Amino acid sequence: MAREFCPHCMKDVPPGSRYCPWCGQDAGARAADHQLPVGTVLVSPARNSFLVGVAKGEGGFGITYIGKELNSGRSVAIKEYFPTRCQPQRDLRGNLLPLEGTGEIYQRGKNSFLSEASMVRAVSGLSSIVQVLDFFEKNNTAYMVMNYLDGVTLRQALRAGQTFEPVPLLQKALPLMRDLGRLHRAGVLHRDIAPDNLMLMPDGSLTLLDFGCARSMEDGRSMTVVLKPGFAPIEQYQTRGQGPYTDIYALCATLYYCITGQVPPAAPDRLFMAMTDGADKLVPPGALGVEMDAELERLLLWGTELQPTARPGSMEELADRFEARLEELKPPPGPWIEDPPPPPLPPTLWQRLRAGRIWAAGYARTGQRRLQKLLDERAHMLLTAAGAVILGLAILVLVLLFA
């Protein structure tokens, strides 16, 4: 029998429905063997209950499920600590058991997972960072519950054919840079910024995802699992030496990819070419045919310098430089145009009567002037005719007298 909720969108479906009327997907979908079964309910120490749906993504250190908070009914994203290097197996009770000999690495990674979740949750007011709602240990692993975001990642957007102009994209990235700066001051490094972890929201803003993938492991082999060639800086190929400049490189490399459509060369390849040929394999966007302001291009490449010390000192410094240049590029305001006057109010009854009286008086005066003019013209004609008659009679009398 089909469930009464859709494991893909977590909305209610009529009993017995095979397909979800909301998203159209199979309402009876099941999880893979290594994943939490669909329908599992996780209860945190804070007494929050979460219903688990299908897995939406997997990485080297975790599985992300869609879920629903039963108390409020809102959709959430549930991140389960699942380090693939430790090859954990799930027993019949749902507990994870790491591969023999990896218990210490497994435990250290779980502690880091919970520590970063705690620090991210403690920094409030970060609109560009996914919000951590709850985190807890259960099933010999750890879980992080975040608000569910209904958007598309930058990689998905690019694959769908969307293009990004430099100026609008950098304007979208400024709030994210500010929020990352606050996280860095709180002691949190993301260490995995990439097009897969930056989501483009329906309102056009950017939100950073995927915290808690246990980036604090000191084992060199475990560090390589999370590397994304092209977006990971050179220091991530080492066991130590990471800092805010690590996230700066990854963010600028991601912006470079969105602007040019090309993944930057891997940091070791760039370093090898720089040491052998003295040339950097990272081609400036302008050389790839992208129309981009020279100063913005310089700032973007500044963030992708190979040496960490050659990059901006902080995410805030980079954001300040970008913002200042973007302000300079804004077109000047147009000529000041006076607002049109408001439309006149309709006349009152008294104004209408007064206007009618004035019109009537004017019409009467006009008629009077016309009548007077007509009378004057007629009188003039009569006088002229009488004068002519009198003159004619006078001439006649004179002729008769002197004839």
C-alpha cells in the first residue's frame, strides 16, 4: 500500500495513491540498503521529531535526505554523518558500524561534524547560509537538520543553459561574502564551496549549503576525499594550513566557472606549470571572450592566487573591494524630472452652480452687445437714407425755382 506522504516532496497524498499528485513521483519509493529507510522517525534530545524521506544527495562524508518536522509540518533537509572511507554498515536497528580499524577516524569526524553544526547554528542572521535547526547523535552517528531550500544549484543552472553576467553575479555574491566573513570570525571554515553547494534561490539570491561534512580530520588521506579539482586550493592537498583564504579561493573559482563556463585547472596542475614554465594555466575571463571590467577581473583572479598569502586577507576585504568597484560601475543618475502635478479634484456642486451663473451672465452680455450692434447698424442705415431723401428734395426745389 502506498504511504500517506510522498517521500520526494513530503506532502500528504490520498491513501492508496501510487503517484504523488503534487510532484508526480512514485509515492512508494524505497531507500537504498545503506540509507535510512523511508518513513524513519528521528527524535532529537530537544524532543523534535523528524520524518525521513528519500536521499537527495550523497558525498564523501554524508547523506542528505528530505524530511518533515512533525511538530510544525515544514519540510527540512536532514544530513546524516556517513564517511565513505570508513565503509560504515547499517545493522537491523539502523545503527552505523564503521569498518574495523577506522573507529578513531570515524569518531573524530563525528565530533567535528557536531562541532561545526553547533558553531554554524550559534551565528544567527546569516541569510546566505543554510540555517541549522537542530543537530544530535543517534544510531551511532550524527544528524544535522537544516531548512529545506527550494532552488537549483549553480551547476544545475549552468547545465540547464543559464548564463551568468559578471556584474549581476558578483552583486548576488556580496551578501554571501559578508556572511562567510562572519562565519570565519566565529571559527567556522566551509572548505567545500563549489557549484554543487551554492544554490540559486527563486528570488535570485545565493545560499551556501552542505555544512558538517567533517572537514577537520587531520588524516591526509581523509582530506583528499572532499577535494573538488578546480575549486580546491593547493593547501587542501595538504594535511594542515587551511584558513579563510581557503574559502576565498573556492568561492572565486566557483564564480570564475559560472562566468566563463570553464572549470579552473586543478591547483596542483597550476603549480606545476608555474614552476616549470613560469606561466599560470588559469586563463583570465577576458582572454576567453568574456566582457568583464578589468578591475573586477583582477579582483576575481586575486582570490584565486596559488599562494594563500597572496590572496585577500579576509572575505570582508574582498567583498569591500568588489562592492566599491561595482558602485563605480553604476550608471550616473539621469536628469531630474519634476513629478507631474496631481490631477485636479472634481468640482463641487457650489463650484458648478457658480460656473453656470458666470456662463449665463457672460452669454447674456454677449447677446446684449450683439443686439446693440444690430440696432446701431439699422439706425445708421435709416439716417443715411433720410439724409439722401432730404438732399434729393432740396435739389428738386432748387431746380423748380430757377427753371
